[in-house]
Amino acid sequence: DLETLGMLIRERTVADDGAEAEAGANLGDEARAALLRCHAILAERFPLAHAAMRVDAINDFSLLYEWEGTDDGLEPVVLVAHLDVVPVSAEQASQWSQPPFGGVVEAGEVWGRGALDVKGRVVSHLAAVEALLAAGTAAPRRTVYLAYGHDEEVGGYEGAASIAAELERRLGGRRVAALLDEGGAVTKGAIPGMGSLEVALVGTAEKGYVCISLKAESKGGHAAWPPLDGTPVTAVSRALAAVHAKQPAPRLTQPVAGMLERASALVAEPYRTIFANLHVFGALLARVFGWKGEKANALVRTTQAGTRF
Ligand SMILES: [Zn+2]
């Protein structure tokens, strides 16, 4: 349903934690109004789905759909996406071949911010439900939840967190059979030895992260006669360089080792033998991945990145 996706893209549901965001808010008034228009578009474009499912706006701007299953003994599944998108700066906008919020549909493709991340998923879910209902499926056996946050790109504190609390309340301690989020991509070359084979990552674990801000101060001065040991900019640069120079040791964690063992049947030698015998080669392989490329490196160690100055 490309036209519906185009309509959603034209709604600027921009979540911005940068300077343009309102003080204390992840989403400006314009984004909030756009989110509500997205709700209306979905209701209008998927009438069967909206009649068959319970729909609730969570914390006003997120959406939780519940499609009740016929078999109470089965644990439900949760399909997750989000309605917000990351900003487009004026500088970036000039590099787009189509306007980022134009939602242009051309030659069977939709262009715009959020087409991939991740309004396309929202439309896919609801179009699937609509098609099933139109084809005569009254209800699934397993209850299906569709959960769409509205501030995922800036942490999900208002949206995902509220949806999680609501799901916990409704499920009353029951587990879910599966939760499918946007996850990784279908890639080529992320796993050494796999050649041109396309690989889809099934996420079974997620790395944690911590954000640290470094701050330096000085008593001030003049650029024409600067302090002998540099300015606060020099101090922060030195600290960043020192942190970068001290990389944590590479190691194979259980989820990565499990993935490589499964992949062993698909890769060329020598990786085939190595992946199938990680009890022998694991430590060596972790070191090789450490310099093989940025994605392989991220599989085997805690990484660090200076992102703003
Ligand atoms: Zn996303």
C-alpha cells in the first residue's frame, strides 16, 4: 500500500533531541499534530483492521492494537514499530533525490524519511491484517499486538515505555511468544567468508550502551596568546584520543558464537572450519574480527564513538 505510506511520510513526525527541539520536550507541537493525523490516516485507510481490533492511543500519541486470538492457551505475539522519524537538516535535504517529506511514489517505490525507518513496517502490518480480514480470516489463533511508539528515535521514554506498562497490565504476568522489532538489516559482507550471500540478522540479544559527556573548563584567555597546555578544546580532544587508544579486549559472546556456529555451513574455507570449531579458534577469531572491519569489530568488543563536539 504505497499510497498510504506516502501519506504517512508527508506527516512530519520528527523526533528531535537536538537544538531545534522545544525545551524539555522530545517532540514539538508540529510533530504531535502530525502524529494525530497519522492515527487518522491509518483508521481511514485500514477500516476492516480498525473495526476488528481494539485500538488505543497510549500516552496520546502512541498506538496499541490488540487483535484478540481464538486460542487463549497460546501466548500472544507483539509486532513493534514507531511513527516518529529522525530530522532532516537543510544540508542533508539538498542531497536527497526526492524531497524527504514528499512521500513521492514513483515506479513502484516510495521516497521519503521513514519509508525504511520505519513507517513502512506500520503500513505492512496493517495492510496484512486488512488483507486477512478481507479474505475472510475473522481472527488469528494467537492474540496479536501491534505496538507503535511515537518517540523511538529519542529514547522511547514517552511511547515505548508507556506501551510496555500497558502491555504488562493487560498480560498480567503472562509471557509473549515473540516480539518482533525493526531489528537489523539484510546485509552482504557483514560475516567474513560469506561472499555475496545476503544475510538477515535475527536479533537474539542487544548490546547495552552508556552515554558519557566530557567537559573541560579554563579561566579563559585570548587566541593570540593561548595557554601553554592548550584550551578546553585541546583537553577534550586529548581525552577522546586516550579513550580511543584504549580499546576493550575482543571476545566472542554466546549470541555471536551461536550465530557463527550456525553460519558455518554457509561460509567458505577457512571460515567454515573455524566457525565450526570455536572451542579451538574462538579467541583467535575474536582478534581477527577486531581488525576485519567495523561491523565485525562491533560483534566482538565494546565499542566507543565520539559523536558530538
Ligand atoms: Zn526505527
